[in-house]
Amino acid sequence: MNKLQNILLYITLAIVIISFIIYWVFPFHKNDKFKVFMDVISAVSSFLLIITIIAGIYSARESEQNNKIKTYDNYADFILKNASQIFLENEDMLYLYDCLLGKSKLPDISKRNISKENSIFIILYVNIAKVCNYIYNTTDKEYGKIMKNWLKKVLNQYLKCDIFKNFFTDYFKDKLAGPRIINFMKEEFNL
């Protein structure tokens, strides 16, 4: 709950508690004017409680939207930022980064580090698998569709690099991949 909700809830509780104390301790409740006063206090308490509930509903919606944004940011970090970070830390692998982004072709195999390539591909595919799990398991189908379209766009670019595609079909799919990423790659890219 946000600060406004807490304040309204505490005011409502204070009014109700004070009303009950006055009602039970003092004999005012036998007076007709006091009964009207208690009705007014009850109405005010009910009104404040309704406002608190409405504020809670809006707060929950806002929180849900913030969670969606955070989820998107986290998965974008998994796939894009982490990939860039890997290549920044391994400058000898920039040829692979350029290939994934479609900037250049791969050098001769004698100039490549196949072992590092495979390690980088595993990291990338594990991160892609996390997004696939989210897409297939989310209850918010509309947002899952947005994430799916985003992932397709990223993978469309990455799969232009033949060794990235071949690593999935020849190695990752059969030995390391879970059912969600296998289904996703089959449905979207026929791999």
C-alpha cells in the first residue's frame, strides 16, 4: 500500500475505535443527537474505507504495470546487455558479435575460437530459454505476446549468423534445451 492508503486506513480505524470507546464508556448513546453523530461518523468511516479500497485497486494496477516493465527490462538485460558485456570482456570474439548483428561474415575457421563461441552460445541460449519460459508460463497473454514478438525480432537477427543457428540445431536442441525453447524455435523459426 502506498502512503495515502495507509493514512486513510489509519484515520478510518481511529474514527471507528474512538466511536466505539465513546459509545461504550459514555452514556451519550441514549441521546438522539448522539445517535445522529454516530451515524455521521459511520458514514465518514465508510467513505474513507471506500476511498482506501479504490486507491488500493489503482495502486495494484500501477504495481502490475511496473512489474511488466521490470520483467521486460530484466529479459532485455539477459539477452542484449549480457551479450554485449560478454563481447566487451572478450575482445577476441568481436568477430562473432559482428556476425550476430549482421555486420560482417565470419573469418576463416583457423582464426576463430570455437570453444569460446560455444560457451557464448550456451549463455545466449540459456537466457533465451528464460524468456521462452516466461512467454509460455505468464498468465498475462497479451504481455506474453509482446515479449514473444520482441524475442522473435532479436532472434531473427541472431539466426542470420549461420553458426548460431547451427549450434542450436546440432548441439543445444538435443543436449541442453528444455521443452519451452524447443517449442518456441520450432513454432517461430522451424528449427
